[in-house]
Amino acid sequence: MPHILARLGVFLLVLLASASAWAVPRMSLIAGTPCDACHINNQGAGMRTEIGWGTGAFTGMAMYEDVGLEAVTNIESNFYLEGLVGAGIDLRLQAARLGQPGLETNGDVQLPGRVVIPMQIQPYLAIVPTDWLTLYGTYNLDAKVLRGGDDVEGICDTHYDGSSCFEAMAKIQVDPALPTLRAGQLQPYIGVRHDDHTMWIRRDASQVAPIIAPNYADLGADLSYQPVYWFRADAGGYVANNLSDALEGEGTAAEDRSVVGSNALAYSGRVQFLPQFSDQGVTSWLGASVLGAGSFMMQNYFVGVGKKDLVAVMLEGSLSNRGEDADHSTLNLMGMASWQLFEWLIVEGRYERATTSKQGDEFLTQAGVVGVQYFPLPYIELRPEYRVTFVENQYSLGQFTMQLHLFY
């Protein structure tokens, strides 16, 4: 127990010395609103509601009318035909070094080459035929498909096992006092949904592949219920095809899938307490989630505190076990904080520690990120960052990266 407390103390000290929080969680904390106030999807991410779109439409160091594009400023909504149809898109490019450093014959360190990665090309569509029904769909054009080649198997081929090239759901809420039902191809409720796929909170330190793949989604249905403003519960069931692919490997035969079998059922649940301290301008979360199927289980625990329009701090921990003997386990920790200098300029940072125990072997990865989110104009975001990754007994790498995010 003492060494566990010592590690926790070190983790908290590192957190306090660092900074970061990513767009969706940060904005929820400093605004004091749930993710589904700004996104069609209850879980956050994806297409924006009119509130979310309106927030982006007025976030920029300059407005479009200042650069002679007043017509863009005059756009009133991302919904059309009297609110029947909505549309949106996210485009992300990142310049970074991929891979690990190597040694040349003369002993010099050879850094991996810098490349431009199409991280996300994702349009959204929503149809709202009635007040209680929303039909929502999105397609994510994977970088693997975009590059092409003989190994690409159609427009739904993905880089990571377990990724889904699309989400499609019906969202039903007959009355605000009743639970909301989602049904279709969707991502279960897992901790906090972040927009940075490089985070280690859902990854395995023993391998390149993540535990939960970016854009993971499976066929299923779930319910969300928020009877009072300070409490929310989510629960659902899913056919774990993509989850099985992520854990077993897409090429694994059905009879060899020992962790999560093909067509196995997965379950998820999440509870959140959302106390607000309006007089002090402080909002907060405290919650936990579980995702399980077969002999796999992942638990996430998270807490966050935000000061309105100023700072946000979050902690999240993730534990997972798989296999009948639970001989493959992970424990990942992440601390993030952000400081909003202006609505269009946020300083941020993140520290992560990922540990894996696999059949008696131990693996450790630590990572840190510092940078800014800068919005020169509405719908345009630049993220210059400095990233450090330390993989125990293998390598360490520090590098500057740049991300361009275009959204609507």
C-alpha cells in the first residue's frame, strides 16, 4: 500500500506541474453544460447542435467580416429546411514524426521522418422529423482508404482493428423527464470521450494497437437518464463484433477468439455526479464506467473541476483485464489541465502513465504534451504542441507537432 500511495502522490505532483484538457471535456467544464448540449450524440463528439455550432461560429481572434467574408458571418445555423436537416464536418491534419528512433552504424540517432497525417475526414448528417426523434449518421474516411493501395478492402477498411468507419443511430426522447434511447451503430459510454486519438487512456503499453480503437462502435442500444441536473446514468448492450476485433485481432478465426467471441454480447454502464457551485462559477464531474464482454472488462474513473471561462482540470484512470486467468491487465492514468487566456487561445498540457502486465512481463510508457489551441477565425483551429514519449527500455522521443482542424 505505501508504494501505491507514493506513486499516486508523484502522479498528482506531476499533474499540478503540467497543463491540458481537450476540446469537448474542457468546454463542458468551463461552460457548465453537458456534452449533449453542444453535440447531437449524447456521448459528445461528432456533429454539433445549433448551440455547439453557434459557439464555434463566434470563437475566433477575428471574425470573417474582418477579412472581407461577411457572407460567412451571416450564416445563421447548421440546420436547414426549418430545422429538418442538419449537416457538419470535421477535417484534421497533423504533422508529426511517426515510429521510434533508430541507431545508425556510426552511433548517431536516426529520428523517424516527419509526415502529414490525415487524422479525420468526417462529414455528419442529422434529420429531425419530430421533436422526439433524431436520425444521425456519420462516415469517417480512414487515412488507409485515402492513401489507397492493393491492401485496401473497400471504403470501410480501417487502420486499427475494431474501428468503425461509420456511426448511425436513432435518438429518441419522448419527454425531457424520461430517459433518452439510442439505437444503431454507436460507441458505448466509456469514461470521457476525448478528441485526441494519441491519448494513452485507452491504449496498451505492450503493443501499438489500442485497447479501444479510435472511432470504435458496435451495433446496440442504450439508455441515458438524468432525473436531476446533478446526476446522470447510462447503460446499454451491444453486439461486440468490433470490440472482439480490437482485442483478438481482425484476422483471428472465430474458434480461436478466447477473450471476446464473435457475436458475443457486450454491456456498458456509466454514472456521473455533476455538482454545480453557481455562486463561485465552479462546475465539476465525478463518475465511473464499465465496459465488458466475454473475459474482458474495462473500468474508467474520472473527476473534473472547472472555473467558468477560465480553467479546467481533469483526472482519469482506466483499468482493464482480459483472459480467463486475467493475465493481461492494464492500468493507465492521465492528468490534464487548461487555462483559457481568451476564448480563442487556450494553453494546455497533459501527463499520462500507462502500465501493462502481460503473462508475467511488465511494460511502461509515459507521455507528456504541452501546447495551445488557437482559433484565428471561426471554424479553424491550430494546435502547435511539444510531445514527449518515454517507452521503458526502448526509446524516448521529443518532438514538435502541428495540427490543423477545420470544422463546421
